[in-house]
Amino acid sequence: MFEGLRFKHWSSEQDADRIVVLTLDRVGSPVNTFAREVLDELQEIVERLSFDPPRGLVIRSGKAAGFIAGADIKEFESFDKAGTVLDALSYGQRVLQGLARLRCPTVAAIHGHCMGGGTELALACRYRVATRDPSTRIGLPEVKLGIFPGWGGSARLPYLIGAPKALELMLTGRTASAEHARAIGLVDAVTSEETLLERAREIIRRPPTRPMQQRLQAWATNTWPARQILAPIMRKQTAAKARPDHYPAPFALIETWRRGGNLSQRLRNEARAVAKLAKTGTARNLIRVFFLQERLKGLGAGVDHGIGHVHVIGAGVMGGDIAAWSALRGFNVTLQDREQKYIDPAMERAQEMFSKRLKTADRIAAAKARLKADVEGKGVAVADLVIEAIYENAKAKEALYKNAEPDMKPSALLASNTSSIPLDELRQAVASPGRFLGLHYFNPVALMPLVEIVRHDALDNDNARRAMAFCRAIDKLPVPVKGTPGFLVNRILMPYMLEAVRLYGEGVPGPVLDKAAKKFGMPMGPIELADTVGLDVAASVGKELSEFLNLDIPEGMESLLASGKRGKKDGEGFYKWENGKPLKPEVDPGYSAPDDIEDRMILPMLNEAVACVHDGVVDDADLCDAGVIFGTGFAPFRGGPIQYIRDTGADALKQRLQALEQRHGPRFAPRDGWDSKELKAPEA
């Protein structure tokens, strides 16, 4: 069929039944992505097949890592710079439309990740079969890049599985397991990895019929009246989670779907809407954040961490959850504390985590077996990594190291989860400082992706790389930071939180402060955040940093601590808490907030970010942005604090800081670094 043609990324074979199996194995890449030359080859193949259709076509991956990860984001970024996004989208649509029009049954055989353009290719096929392997996840996550599916995904998916389910997948960017995809009609069959190809061939020989209920729902939810009724409801639900000026893509997706039309019209509207979104600051910054994330993922690449057993000392919320997460990710873990009664709550939380995330009884049981209580601390002697996670007291930590280190293996790493104490101070108590470092996790451990790899001048570089590789093995993002007070994230976050508490003490209601921060783009307001972190923890970190940063602990926090109110964990702090949610008081409708509250909260954060880059807390400005985004949730659509400074203008922001300094005092004085070239926007 393809005699005389050679393809770089695609290969084909045809069996006795004239079923063609087309395999994508992108050369020079560990995963399959749709680079332009991959798409060019597919277009040529589809054109040949249209002239001489086989009995059927199966498309599969030649990679062990998964099916197709989607479009090549670097190429997409280059199309944006060249102003050719619409042309690129239209071309991709034409290629997949050619596949959809083939005069033979087509089946996407999916194993592993199937994302973005990969899912759009699968949707252009007549049928889809997926493996029930846990690694198989199917999704259209483009909204996380500030756009939405632009190769026919938004034009096809609602008409396949019904608008509500389709829009939920695209609006959230969530992925579906094979079983869930089968239940909603996204795939036609589920099978094992071993029988995937044969099941795909069987679908071609005996095409399945979609259940009438699925077909009826797909039709009914996409009629003109249904679109006009559902679209405003979806806009309102989406607006409760995201602001259209911050994240325009979900709203553009809903509107593009609402307009409807035949497939050609839907494809045209889709391409135009996505091309328009690609020009927004949100899309460009979210794509930047994607590359920052990829950079962090690459920090531990190619290194053997040599860790099989993890021993955690301290079974409080942080220590217990670090232990549970490590066991969840496949490590043998022992958890130590003074008495069993302190370990039991951590084991109960671990069981809840395992049940929630692992689903099946055998996987839950395996994770539970990997996590063992260890009051006597016998795990220290066999561990490859010992993590100290006790309370923030330097002397207590130093005593622990002196007691534990003699029993440790020579090759084992010793790490502290301290959130603020300088590593240069703590390492004085360690006999072999070359293996001692900070592994600073963030609360809640299961949700926060970042781990700060805290360095000091005596740390062995190979051990730092081992720690980063371990972080990747437990699916966390490592960012290396200098071991000065507060490291990166807490040093930047604390001035923001303390200024908010000061404003609260001046009479600004907590809900007003939280609303102002969320309007800027923070995921949670600072008053709610202080309660969530724990006022005792916030005060402890604040005291550690106050002298270093020339900041005072506001009286409002001290008085709350004196009354024994520590926030969410006790049910009361700045707010009262019920069922894990704050009960925020109503604000007087006539209340008028000071006009500078956003600047007073946000500018100290930017000021400290500038200082961190200047002081070498991180190796460069991009790592600063990555750490702050993944460690605090700092408005991703703004690209991080340094990128926000570049976009807004360093000189203008520095002047606003100077104005606050004149009005409110020296804590707003611009830090060293505001004149750095790293803060200047690159020339176009």
C-alpha cells in the first residue's frame, strides 16, 4: 500500500484481512507529540488510504510511555510568535477531518496517556478502544494552557457523549480512566494491554452499536434550544470558579459550543476562537508555566536516587502525610514518634488517602503494607532517606540529628522538613553535612506539588541531585533553594500574610481582604490562608523571618494565639470553621475599603521575590516564578511574580512601593534588585 514511501515517525503493516495497523513512534522523543512533520506524514498516509481504503485502520502508539501526549507545545509557541496559529489550527483540523472521512472503519487503540491532540485524533476515528491499565488516562487539558481543543475536539466531543459531560471534561481539563471513558461513551471497549490490538481488529470485523440512550442524550443536549438553555447555566457555574478576565478560555469554549452549526461551521468557529485566545496574556503565561513545570520535572532526570526505604521522624500532620505519600508512591516507609498514640492518627489519615486514590482493594492493601509504625525507630538503621518532621525548634532538631545519625547507613540521606530555620545553622549538629539537606513539603502534602530542596554550602551536589530524583519518583516538583531563613516560598509569602493581618487589625474585614487577593488571582485569600496553615505555624515562621526581613508580627495574630485559637485545625482562628470550611461574616454593604489594600498585600510579595532573585536564593528568575506558583498557587495566569513585574513594568511597581513606604513606613522600602536586567521585559 505504501510501497516506495518511507516515513520517519509512522510505520504500517497490513494483515490477511486487509486491516492496516498504523503505528506512531516519534523519532527522538520519549513520548509521541504532534510536531508538524508528524502531522505532515499523517496527512500523506490518510490521502493514500482515501484512494485505496483497506478493510479497516487501527492507529496505535509505538511508545511504552503512552498513546499521544498532544500537540508539540514548543511549536505552538513558535506559531504564536509568527502569527500563524490560525493557519496551524486549520491545517490540523484538515488532516484529522481527512481521517474522519475515510471510507473504512477506523479505531484508535489507546494505552497510557492520551491527551489533547491525541484525544482529538481518537475522536476523528470512528471507534476507540482503551486498556484498563491505571496509566491510561484520556483528556483534553488545553484549558490549562489558556486555550481549548482546536483540532476538532470541541466540535466533536459534545456530539459524541453529550454536551454536559463533554464540557465538564474540557472546562476542567480533567482526565478520564478507561472505565469512566467507557461509561460515558468516549471509548467503545476496554481491554487489557496484551489484547489491545486484537480487540481493535475485532471492532473492525464486528463494529459495535452505541446504546440508544447515549445517542439520544448526545442529540438532545446539542439541539439549538438545549444550547441556549445550558450555556448560561454553565457560564454561571464556571464564573463561580474563575473570572473571565483572568481565564477567558472556558467562557470562549462555552460560547463557541452555544453557537453550534454543522461540523464545518463548528470547526471554523473553534479554530478562530482558539487562535484569538492564543494571543492573550493568559495563554502565553500559562504556556510559560507549562515549560516551567517541565523544567522542574527535568531537574531529577537521569539520576539514580538509590532510595528504597524512607524513615520519617515526627507523625504530626506534615510528617504523617509525607510518610503516607511516600508509601502511596511505592516506597517502604517507617513512621516514628514518641508513642503509638501519636502515630495512630497519621495511620488513619493514610488509610483514607490510600482508599481515595488507589480505589482497588489489592492496591490499597499493598500501600498499607508499605507503611509501618515504628515507635522504637528501628527504621533509621535500614533507611536510605531519613526525614525529620518535628516541630520548629532548632535545638530539638539538632538533638534528634545527633541521636539518629550514628545509626544511619553511610549512604543514607538525612533531611529536615523545616519550613524556615536556616540550614547553615542546623547542619552544625550533623557529623556528615554532605548528606544533610532540607526537603520542605507544603501542606496539604497530597495536593501541593512543590518540594523545596534546601541547600547549604557543605551539601554534596550528588546528594542534592539524588533528593531531586526522589521528588520526581514521588511525583513532586523539586526546586533547589538556598538555606537562608524562609527559603523561597515562605520568605515571599510571609510579608503578604503579615500585611493582611495588619490590615485586619486596622479594621479591614477578613472577607474584604480575601476577596481583594482573589481578585488579583490568588487561589485563597490571606486571612483564610493563615487559618488554614495554622496561626501557630504562621507566627512561628513569622518570628523566624521577622528579624531577617525587618518585619513585626502584627498584634492581631499574637492576641489570637494568646486566646488559644490556631485556625482551621481547632475550629476557630480569624474565622470559625465547620466541616473544613470557613464561616465568613457578612460585610456591611456600606463599608468602603481603603483603595490601597491590594498594593499593600501584593507588592510586599513582589518585593521579596525581587530580593530572592538578587540574593541568589534560587539560581534564576524562572525558578523563582516556578517555586512561587507551585508552592503558593500565585496567579498562574500572571506567569509568576517576576513575569508579572516584567509585564506591568518594574519602574512603575517600584514607584508604587516607594509611595507605600512614604505612607506606611519602611517595611515597603524597595529591596535590592529592582534595577536588574532580569526584571525587564524582553524586546519583541
